[in-house]
Amino acid sequence: MLRELGAQVLWANWTGASTVPSRELYPHQWSWDSAFIAIGLRHLSPLRAQLELETLLRAQWGDGRVPHIVFNDAVPLDAYFPSPDFWRSTTAGRAAGAPAAVQTSGIVQPPAHALAAWLVHRADPGLSRARSFLARLRPRLAAWHRYLLCARDAGGAGLAAVVHPWEQGMDNSPCWDAPLSRVEPADPAAYRRADLDHGAPEDRPTDLDYGRYVRLAEAYRDRRYADDEGPGAFAVEDPAFNALLIVSEYALALIERELAADESESADMAADGIESDGLAESADERRGRADALTKTLVDRLWDPRRGLFLCRDLCAPGRDGELVPERGVTGLIPLVLPGLDRDITATLVRTACGPHFGLEGPARLVPSYDLTGPAFDPRRYWRGPAWFNTNWLLEKGLRLHGDHPRADGLRDALLDAAVTSGFAEYVDPYTARGSGARGFGWTAALALDLLLDDGRSGRGGLLGEEVW
């Protein structure tokens, strides 16, 4: 039954070239949503999964960034805010190479795309090779990673920084409260929140937080989306964002190995407006970078006393900013990394199972924020509810590091919650009661992946034995 119900959600959200997260609340294409959706779609239609990623990456900017929203011109402007006339990508983003043929946002989201591309390829290698799927995506993925590793290295240590909470994906996390407190909110009379037309106010960010989001986005737009002027009022090194970048570097290493790299691909890439200098790298170079980034992640963001990774606020006083003490699920996501020290992985599992996150205890699913934290709210967006994509990542991390019983238990809980909540956007971590949108794209897609992926009996992980 789950297969049929999940497929119905994905077909209902399909627009002909991509999948919306939700027809009403999120009527455009979102970046990391499409990566997760493609991972699920590969089990139903590898061709649609390939098209999902191809559509997104056709909206890539010349500097390599992949925008977090690709707008559908057929959707009315007032259906979603911030809308295309707020972002002004074709004008404000011209210097950064924003595409002229499609409207996008100017910020990014977590880089799970190379991972998704590799998994989609493996679902039907014959179709992938016939369509030159990896050969066409490889230069775009390489440019995307280069943008993050170079233009977004605001801390100078090698990790990518996010310049807006929307970029990290966990928009309303209490991990952002301290960095956001320095941001003067935009005048609420200057915009209208469309999200409240489709979601209960008690489930959504407060007006104060939303005003700060708008102010940050305005400031980035008004400096024409330039990253070379230094960080603005908000710049954070986030564990989950960088863990997904590292996993995608491993995936890109597999893609490099799969392809016989040739010079013609660089020529094709340049013709598409993507900067091409220095993008050709070997699989060994990519793997070496992923290993080095893992070490940097530990050096910069690991907190042994709290037993998880923390965000680094680069705009706080001090040469390297300061770690944010809030415990968010972002600090557990590096469990997906193969190169973590065994002591760290064991500590992460203990933290996940302890009082702060409640796995195998009072929580049915791992919450987005510390169950014991002062800002915990089981309903409000990313301030406590459990999300399917973060729990899917944790299931993969547990399986990667050999903890199959816990991985199996989390998988079963996720599948049950997906069906009983109507494939909700997020759920109460204690009761699995759904909130936000129903028929949510990545909830259906990742539930299908957990149901249909045949790799659970092996060592597991996201990329299979061959990566390690």
C-alpha cells in the first residue's frame, strides 16, 4: 500500500519536468527537495528522476551556484513569497551569471545533488549511459562544489558557510536565534506572508523571525548576490550542510571514476555559461578532498562535551567567531560520513539515543531540536518537529556504521509515520501527528526509498561499499 500511496503523491506533484514539494504551500521547484525526490523517484521512474535533476541544474548560475528555488512562470506571483519580483535574479544576479530564461532565487540549499545523481544513475545505468546523464551533469556538479568550497569559504578554513537560514534548509532552528538576533527585521508592512494562507501560524516561523529572513535576503540581493565582499550580518558554518557537501564529494568521485573524462565536456560546459577553469579532477583527488573536509569538520565543529557537532557563527566576536551551543539535529547528520573516527560515531549514536533526541526512548522519530531545550516546540517549523529527510539521513548513517538494529527500528518508524500522517511535511516527534503540508514530496520519496532500496542487507550507507 505504501508504494501506491507514495507514488500517488509524487505523480500528483509532478509538473512535467520537476516535482513541487507541495502544490499549495510550495508551488515551485526547490533545490534540496528535488535531490531527495529524485532519490525516491529512481525506484518508480529513473527517467523522471534524471529529469528532476536536469531541470534544476539548467537553472544554475554562471558562478556555479544552484539556486534554492526555480520559479514556475505559470504560478501567480502572490502564490508564494518571496516571489520572483523580490529576488530579481535576472537583473540583480546578472553579474553572478544568473540565467536569463528562468527566474530563480539568489541563495542556495544543501548540496545533496551529486549524491542524488549517483544514486539515480545506479538505478538504471543503461538508461543513464544512453542519455549521457552523468557526462552532462558532471561539469555542473563540479562547478557547484567549487562555488561552495571557494566563494563560500567565509571562515577561511575550507568549510562552506551559509549566509541565510533558508540556505541551510532547517530554516527556523533555534541554532539560528543568536546569529539572527543581530539582524534588524524588515518592516512587516512591506511584504505579505503567503505561507500563512496554507499553514497554521503556530506551525510556522514567527513574524519577527520572518522579518529577519526577509531583511537578510534583501541585503544579499541589494549587493547583487556578491560573495567577495565578505559575509553580511549572518554567516554560519553548519554541520549538516557541510556533511552533505562531503558525501556529495564522495559521490562525485564515483561519478569521475565512472566517466572517462574528456576535454569535450569542458567545452560543452563553457558553452552553457558555466565557468570551466580548474574543474577537471580525478576520483582520487575528490576522495582526498572529502577525507580532508571531514577532518576540518571535526576540527571546527565537533564538541566532545556535548557529544555532537555545533554550528559556528562566523559573525560573532573573535577571530573565528564562536560555536553556537544549541543542540540541533544538524549536529547529528555527520553520522553519514564514512571517515569519522569510531569514537565520534559512537558518541553521536549515544547522543541520538540520550535525553536530548530520544531515539529508542520517548521519541518515535528524532526531533529537529533538543527535546530538553528551552526553545523546543513539537509543532513549530524546525524548532522540535521530526522531519523525514533528517531521519532518513540518520537511518543511513546508522546503517553505514553497522548499527543495523537501530537503523531497522528507525526505518520502520519512518514508514509508519509517513503513511499515518498522510505524508506530512513534518510530525510531532512523540506522537508522529502531522503538521505543515500533506502529500509532501520528499516525505513520499524517502519513504519509497526506505521501502524499496535493496541495499539494506550490506554494510549500507548512502553510496555503498565501493566508496570506502
